[in-house]
Amino acid sequence: MIAPNDLPGFILAAFALAGSPGPANTVLAAAGAAFGLRRSVWLGAGIISGVLTVMLLTATGLAGLILALPGVAPVATAAGVLYMAYLAWKIATAPPLQDTSTEARPPSFGSGYFVGAGNPKTFAAVAALHTGFALSPGNAWAEVVLKLVALAPVLVIVNIVWLLLGSALTRCFRDPKANRVINVTFAVLLILSLVVAFAI
């Protein structure tokens, strides 16, 4: 049974938390600018899958058990930082879209999954959503399913918006030098958003 009073609040909070600037959304916008909307769709799908996995692990209590194992949390944190730094470098060095002489590959589904699941903002946002709202009081499994079903379309909408924002910049700045500035700017923003996420 759904708690109707909590569902709108959950959806609004999900939009606010998922849509606010952070490492994953910066990667999406940067990929949209560097590679275009169509070539970045798999990245977005990977991010969505990663976030939903974190929600599933958090809601079932597995995330807490895994991170409580000795040495797991610092290793996972270091891996996340290193990988996002690699993505920042890849975005900064991506060639302009009109440069057909290069075959630069956009970040993949797997890259997106790692960004979604290994992002510190994801864990904070998912924990807030899970503990702040009860969609099916008294039924733990229904609670997990309802939250996954409610969160998935929110993530789809948010990711599309961030990809469109990035791809709009690419359409506005077709000049290779301007695209380089945009790509480097997004790369720097990604690093800064990562620093802020770990500082909170």
C-alpha cells in the first residue's frame, strides 16, 4: 500500500537532489558538449543504472554492510576519485564534434555506471531519499520497489535535461577553439564538483 502523502514529497526531493549540480550531472553536460546528445545516451543510461543500484543496496541494507568491511570504503573512494579524474581528462581532450579525422569515443555505459554508483553525492542523496520518506510502511520489499519505480523516471528526465544543456553549448559553439574552452571548463567543473562532494 502506497503512502500517498509521501509520494509527491519523494518525487520533488528526488528532482531536487538528482538535478542539482554534482559530479554525475557535470559529466553528463560535459559529454553532451564534447560528444553530442546521441553519442552520450549510453553514458546517461549507465548513470541511471548506477544510481538505482545504490538505491537498491541502500534500501536493503547491503550498502552499509559492504562499506563497513575493513578497507572497503577508502579503496572505493580512491577508485571513484581516480576514475572521475580520468573522465575529466577525457572530456578536456575530446576533439570538436566536427573533426571527423578522429574517432574519439564518448564515455560508455560502464563509465556512466561507475559514475552513478561511485559518486559520493549519490550515496548522500539516496540515503536522504530512503530515510526521509516511507512509501509503503510495514512492507520492506514494497518500499524498495516503489522507491526504485518512482526514482527511475526522475533520473531519466534529469539526465536528458543535463545532456541537452551540454549539447546546446556544442551547437552554439562550433568553432574548434570555443569547443576546446567549453570542454576544458567542464573538466575543471567536474573536478571542482568532486571536491565539493567529498568536502560535504
